[in-house]
Amino acid sequence: MRIEIMLDKNHKISQPVLDAFHAEVNRRVVALFPDAVVRVRQGSHTRIEMPGLKIDEDRRRVNDLLQNVWEDDSWLH
């Protein structure tokens, strides 16, 4: 399973913040789905893709996890 997160480059998120976000998302996702591969990058718009994630409950769990990481900025410190 893969999780592809693209963040809008117009938001001007620095590379250290992207790296910290990726590390935290990866840590939490792999705890739930050990075979997951997480990719975070900047692009023309914000979007999240989860190819290979077929079960709606798993999609909800990943979406909740991503929202929690984004709202809890303790990973920035």
C-alpha cells in the first residue's frame, strides 16, 4: 500500500517542515500498516492518494491519522 501526499507549493512550506511531517506520518502509518510506503512532496495543489487501500475503514483511519498529525504540531519541535 502507498500513501501519496502532495502539498500545494503556493503555501511555501519549507523543506525541513516537509521532512518532519513526512517522518511523523511515516512513523504513525507504519505502526498501523507495516507494509505501507509514505511519500510527501510539493506540487501544484494539495491532494492525498491511497492506492492499494481498499477497505473504507482503513481509509478513514489513515485520514484521521493524517488530520491528527497536521493539527498536532509537536513533531515540529
